[in-house]
Amino acid sequence: MENRRTPLYDFHIAHGARMVPFAGWDMPVQYPAGIKAEHLACRSGAALFDVSHMAQIEVNGDGADALLERLTPTDLEAIKDGRVRYSLFLNETGGVLDDLMIARFEGALHLVVNAGRAAHDISHLKAHLIGADTRIKVHDKRALLALQGPGAATVLGDLGLDLDGFVFMDIGRFMLAGVECVVTRSGYTGEDGFEISMAASAAETIATLLAARDDVFICGLGARDTLRMEAGLPLWGHELDETINPVMAGLRFALSKRRREAGDFLGAKQILQDWDFGPKRTLVGLLPTGGRPVRDGTKLIMDGTPVGSVTSGGFAPSLDAPAAIGLVESQLAEPGTALIAATRGRETTVHVACLPFVPHRYVRGS
Amino acid sequence: MLRYSEDHEWIQLDGDIGTVGISPHAIEQLGDIVFIELPEAGATVSKGDAVAVFESVKAASDIYSPATGEITSVNEAMLDDLTSITPDRATESWLFKVKLSDTSELDEMMDEAAYAAMIS
């Protein structure tokens, strides 16, 4: 089957991108500057990513809140209009079916879910619909750009956006170069930044306008992955899956207080037990010694016994060193603990470290 | 004359000593190189053995010996600055020299034109 193309496919080719298949899409993994340069540009300035492969789903109607409360541990009442929350679709045992963003905007709920899980998530939502007063609309004629980094707000300010009082996890409607955009102040890099949704037909105009600026660097999925790993942000299929619950993944913040007290979400029993008594396994940072990266799937060993595995591993450009995230038995989660990563007959000593590797720099409200 | 393998290694023969590296195309495809493991001088290798590893930001790639013989020297100097390994410096970025047991082993390798056709 042919991979899908975002509205920016020609833009990527014109900018010299190396395209790779990703979750059924042809996506740019990097541009000629390379992953390290792209990564560092995002940490120091402003970086533009095409994230149109992620699905934008609208849920509206009287049953919208009830549907999302049924499938996630999020307190929907607590999401005021104009605000965004990070959330999780859970299964009966507390495992994670996908992670997502939920925004309440102009009376409807707006979801952004992972490309590779979109088909699953849409079926999941439809399967739990109750009554006729809830509607699910997939906005497949829209594009999504991410502008990330400490310089992102300046770029958008220069282009006429009034961002006064628009803080981390806000959502609003803005005109950008004559194009109506729905913007959230959020991202997947650990930096301040924005995700900009617009009609697919306008995406190339906006991307070209942004990329033409000296203070904007175009970045591919390679840099997006190293940035999110350094920021300790989970990727479904790596740090999250049906067997990993939010407590194990260090996502206690995503379990709303009201929902915990009510215990009325899917998988609540297992999750609340782990909340109270601690999970058997925990996600941790890992710093390999000797300069050689360890990769996803590598077994972690202590005293000859398997104690976990690497969930994401590679090189962290901001640390100028290899770094990884792994799932380990919780008694070994203490920073500094030495483990052996065994891969292809080679052994690398790795030390447990705190996440994130690079502190988050979100612009929060007072 | 450079000869190329299907795995993007090149070898240049001088007497029975072959100098081995990877092609500009391979260097470009790897992207940012962050770690290299070279073989040890004195080691005996067979054609097709994985003898070195290039680690880029995203992935690890094995480098295979294009010839059978004994490693006589390795290019430790290249490890001092991995950013100097660029497509236009593929010959300076040689990896190791190998004393071939049988130079006719290279007969089946590609010449420049055949390799260029393969990667195009």
C-alpha cells in the first residue's frame, strides 16, 4: 500500500529532506543540515516540524465529555474552554492504548493522537459512543505544524500574533499571514513552542513563510525524536504500550484527582494499586558509559539477571553524549545505579539517571 | 583503483596491502556519526566479517571486511574528530589496512562506474 503524504510533501522534497516511511506516511527524517544541527537549533532558536501525520479529531455533542471520561483518567470538567490537557486512552488492566492531547475549544473537544494509533483510536471512540448526541469528526483536510524552541514566540509575534497571556497548554484562534489557524502553546520537545493547525490547502504557504526566516530551522522526525527523548517525553510503542501503565511511565500528573478518588476509569484498580504501593517497574533515564549508544530493545542486566530493557536509545545532542530511556525493576530506579546493557555480544555499563535529561522550559501562566 | 562492495565499503590495493573505507554515499546516508568502533591491528579477518561499527544518532551500522587477511593498521586518528568524516573526505577517512591472503578475492568487486550505477 502506498504511504500517505502530508500537504507538505513537495515542500520537504524541495528542502532536500530524506523521506522515510513512518506509521503509514512518507515523512522527512532529516534535512541536509542533519539531526544534530536540527536538534541544537530547536534548543537555541526556533524549529519548524511538519506533524500533519498526527490525527486531529473533533468530538462534540452532549455526550462528548462522558465519552472521554469513560476512556481516559482525565477530569474533563477541569478542562476550561481554551485549555489543553495531556491524556491517555487506557485498557482494562491500566495499560496505555495511546497518549493524546485533549483541548476544549469553542464548545467542542479537539483531540490530537499519534499517527500510528489513529485508526485504532477512532474505532475505540466509536465503539464507546452512547446515544446519538455525540459526534466524532476526523479533520483529515487539516495540516499541523509545530514551531518549537525559545525563539518560537518571537517568530510568531513578528508575524503579528498577540501572545500576551497565551501560555503553556492554551488554545486559541489566530490569523497568520491571512490564514485562520488554531494554535496551542504546546509541543514535544521540552521547549516553549506552538502547534499550529490550519487547512491543508494553506500549509505550504505558512511553512514556506516560516522556513524562509533566518531565525527558523526546518527539522525532521529524527530531531523530534532526540528532542523528546532528552525531555523525557514518552513515545507510544516505546515508553508506553498496553502493558505499561501511567504510574510506571512516570505520568502520575495525567491521573486527575477527582477521577482517582472516584476510581471510575478503565484500569483504575491496577493503576490505583500501583499509585499507592509503587509499580513493579519504572521508567528511568540511562546514561551509557564509553561513548557508544545503546538502542531500543537492548536487555538490561544486573548480576547476570535480566532487570529491564531499553525503550528508546540513541544520542542526545544537547548532552553531546549517548542517552536512553528504559523500563527497570523499581528497586533499581535510584539514580547512579549501574546496569549492564547487553547487545549483539557487547556489554555497555549504563547508569540510571533522572528524567528529563534536559529541563523543560515551558512558558506557564502565573 | 578503488573497488567497491555491495555493502558500500571501498578497498584500494597497494601490493598485497588493501586500504579500506566506506563510500561517500554511505557516509552521507549514515548522517551524524557519534561513535566508531575500529578493529584491532593484528586481528585475522575473513571476507564478509563485521569488523567495525559506525553509530549515528539514529542507528548502528556494521562495516564488513571486503577481504581476507590480517589487519596491519587502523586509522585511530579519525576518532579524534568524528565531524571530519564527510562524503568529500571518504578516502582520508580510511578505517584500516589489511594484508590480503589472496588478492584475486577482489576480482568480483565493483569498479567506480558499477558502484555508481548500483547506488543511483
